[in-house]
Amino acid sequence: MAMNTAFLGLLQLLLLLVPSPLRDYLGARPGDHHGVNYPIILQGGFGCPVLEARLTDAYTPSHPRCGALKGKGWFKLWNSTVDLLNHDYMPCFAEQMSLVFDPATNGFQNRHGVETRVPNFGSAYGFSYKDDTCPFCCNVRLRTELEALGYRDGDNLFGAPYDIRHAPPRPGQYSEVYTEYFARFKGLVQQASEKNGNKQVIIIGHSFGGRIILDFVNSTPLEWRKKFIKHLVLLSPTPPTGFMDVITNLIEGPRVLRFPNVPYLALRQMWWSFTSSLLSLPSSMAFGHDPIIITKHRNYSTYDYPDFLAALGFSLKGVSPLTKLPSPTDMRIDAPMVPTTILNGVGIETTKQVVFWDSNFDVSPELVYGDGDGVVNLNSVLAFTKELERKQASENILFKFVKIPNVTHGDITIQDHSLRIVLAEIAEANS
Ligand SMILES: *[C@@H]1O[C@H](CO)[C@@H](O)[C@H](O)[C@H]1NC(C)=O
Ligand SMILES: *[C@@H]1O[C@H](CO)[C@@H](O)[C@H](O)[C@H]1NC(C)=O
Ligand SMILES: *[C@@H]1O[C@H](CO)[C@@H](O)[C@H](O)[C@H]1NC(C)=O
């Protein structure tokens, strides 16, 4: 009880600490409902959704320790990095989080005896950063600002957390996980609309969350989108035209999943089992024939992925990496064909080439930088937005691309100057 009161007091104090210019700018105080117009669905980026697991009798752990939770019901498999480390659960985490290829369905699924689910579907609170180094990550500040306008989770504010391990299917491909997820997302949009006097819905997403929104919308019938969607606001979306960090994550292990004191390499095998690991590989459309991976005797461009993956030693039991690999020429950019605003940071050093002078992929590469937001390359954002612009313009549908100088991929909804611009664009979409 005492803890709770202290906590609430602290919370109020923290709210007071949120810089007042933002509130003045929006002309809103907590409790005001002027700012609420259309219901909003807010999506976090890659490190943000939570994953729960349940181990059944069919599970054979590689260490007895990993079987400790067998038969004990649902637990948070991917929630707090500190927890995992404190309980020495990392190898178990990697094993239970990994996907395996099932030739029967030609798809990736959980290891035998591991069941998983993403909790909190429907809630804008279904996203959280996995340690306390970044209290405002996962749209926390943006969500607070929306709440200050009068938005309330479950009434007019929602979220559609997803399973980060799976990639949305490429056109013509099938994904059981995404078939189900997109159906739930569609239900959520309709429910959000119904709850709010049948108003259309604004969908906002950061990074991978933006990509998912785009693929979700593109999976729905045109009439449905036009009926239910007011506007998409995509904040530094990871573009289908690709970005170089996808390559560095493949080589070095996932930097997007941070574990203090655990080398990224320790999670590389797990990472390779995710279908999301090859989503957004740099595409020929944006990177052409440029050498993006440079070694002593051989350079690799976007046309050389099969050779590069072989040289890297990319392997998964029973799977040819080519199963997961899109052909560099089958790039297709579908436009959502509903009003869309994309905001992206620029002017930040962003890896455009990785150099391995001694051709050993297990050591950190030398990096060559170009323009971007520190994660996503600007050339790719431009190729992507140009396609969207062209397609939306052909039917006179609003498309707006806003470059924000000097803000990084992760900071776009955290820094004052960019958050202000983001909020202004949301306000415009919401008017
Ligand atoms: C999940 O992680 C958050 C933040 O790290 C922590 O506050 C919370 O207690 C965790 N929940 C569970 C059930 O472990
Ligand atoms: C690889 O690319 C670099 C940088 O563009 C170039 O200097 C080098 O000559 C190329 N190496 C090979 C083997 O083609
Ligand atoms: C860019 O942002 C950094 C960190 O917020 C700041 O210190 C720097 O002055 C900014 N530079 C420019 C040119 O705005």
C-alpha cells in the first residue's frame, strides 16, 4: 500500500517533469478531451512486444535446468533481460525462443513442446523495453502525450503487439502466424471504430511496428481500408527496400536484442532461426550493385546473398537459407492507398558498408558510413518513399514524407524537437 502511494507520487512527479513546451504546444492539459478525435492504434518497434511461453510434456530440454518450468503454465519468456541474466536462463531463452523449420508446412514454428503467445493484444501497453536503460523507448513519451490529450487505453487508444520472430509473408507466400495476426488486427480496427461512434482509425507505428502496419494494411481489401482507416503515421519504418543493419545483425548476432554482458554472437544461431532476420535485407532497388560487404578477396552486393550466406556459414537444421531468401529482383513496394505520413530522421552516421579485411566474419567489422537515421539508410528510405508517393499520387491519395534532421532511429519519439514534429503530424492526421 505504502509502496503504491509512493509510486503514484513518483509518477505524478515524473509527469510534471515532462517538458512543458510540448503541452503548451498542443494546448492540452491532462483531463482535457479536446485532442481526442479519431481512435488511435499505437505500435512499438522490434524490441517492444513481450513473448510468453508454456512448456508441455513434449519438450525435451538440452539442459535439465531449461525444463524447470515444464508443466507450470505460462511464463514471460521475453520480458526482462535482467531477469534472464539473473536466473542464468540465457541458454534456455535462446532454445525456447528459437524457431524450427517444418518441411511438412514449409514454415517456421516453435520447437516441439514449446507453446508461445504475445500477451496484451489490443493494448497500447502491450509494448515495453526489456531493461531500464531506456525508460522512454517503445513510444512511452508519445503514449504519455496522447494520454495528455485525453486518449485512454482500451477506450480510444489501442495496440496490436506481434511476435517479433516471424516476418510478414512476401506477396504470394503464406504465414500461419500472420494470417491469424492480421485477422486479429482487422478485428481490433473494427472494434476501435465501433467503440468510437464508427469513426475511422489512425494507426501509428515505430520502426518494425511501422512495417507491420504497412503489410497489414496491404493485406486488407481496398474497400475495407478506405472504410476503416483514417491515416497511417509511420515513424522511421523499416523499409522493404532494406537497410544495412540487417546484414550486421546476421553477421554479429542481434544488436536489436540487448543483453548487458552477453556477446551478440551468443544469440546468432537463435537469430538466424527467426524469419524476421532476413526481412528488410538491403535490396537491389535501393543498393544496386554497390559492394556492401567487403572482404579481402571478394565483395558482395545485393545480388550475391546466396554466396555471402554460404561464406558466413549461415545454417539451420534442415533448411536451405535460400528458403528464406527473397530474390533480389522480386522486390515489390505496395502502397497502402490510404492517407499516409512517414517521418524519418536524417543526418546521422549510418552503416552503408561493412569491411572484413581478414575475411573473418566472427570479428567486428570496420564500418563505412553514409546518411540515414543511424539504423536505416537514407538511400533506401528515399527509394521506398518515392514508390509510395508515385502510387498514392496516381490516385490522388495523400502521402507526406517528413525528414527530421539530426534525430536517430530510436530517438524520434523521445527527443523534444522530433517528438514535437511527430505530434504536429499526428494532430494534422487527427483533425
Ligand atoms: C516485465 O519486465 C518489466 C520491465 O523490465 C518489469 O517491470 C515486470 O515486472 C516484468 N514482468 C514480469 C511478469 O516479469
Ligand atoms: C571491393 O570494394 C572496394 C571498395 O569499393 C574496392 O576498393 C575493392 O577493390 C573491391 N575488391 C574486390 C576484390 O573487388
Ligand atoms: C544534433 O543533436 C545533438 C544531440 O541531441 C546535439 O547535441 C547537436 O547540437 C545537434 N546538432 C545540430 C546540428 O542540430
